[in-house]
Amino acid sequence: METTRTLLHRCLTQVEGDTGLLEELLDMLPSCLEDLMASFRKAVVDHDATAAHEAAHSVKGMLANVGFFELAELAYEIEQLSKASRFSVALERMEELAEKTNATVTEVRKLLENMPCGC
């Protein structure tokens, strides 16, 4: 598991050092994730492997775009579980992913707030 500081560095690299852009992405991420979670849950209830896979794929892309690569790997696992119609395991993993993502967003925000100007 990487350190939060390493993660912050990677996130800043993803946005070419633009802390304002990173803050905007971190602000948007929880609500976007919740929307995708709702789509994923509906797909699971409907036993729709394609829709579940697509929602997990969107989550993966969103996380990778921000630099949360370890979390994106978990989303990839969820994609594969969805493709195989292993809905109960996929749903458990997606709930775990949402918790980890929200915790990671909080940690990265704290580091951003405490980062000296000009870094």
C-alpha cells in the first residue's frame, strides 16, 4: 500500500501540478461515485451484467484519471466479477471501494490543505 503523500504526488502529476483542478476533481468525485454506485446497484438488482460492468468501468476510469490507481485496480476486479455475473461479490467489493475512495479523498484533501504554497 502506498503512502498518502505518494498518492498526492501522483494526483498532482495527473493534473500537471494544478492544485485548483485537483481540488475540483476531489469535490466532484464523491457525487459522481454515488451516481455510478446507484447505476451499479440497479444493474445488480436487475441481474444486468453488461450495465454492472459498464458502471464499474466508469468508476475505474474516474479513479484512474485522478491518479487513484490502486483503487482503479479494485474497480477492474469489480468489472471482471460483473462480467462473470458474480453480483453479490461484486456488490460487496463496490461498497468497499466506495468507502476506500471517500477515505482517500479525505486524506488527499488534508494533505492539500497543509501543503506549503508553491509546491
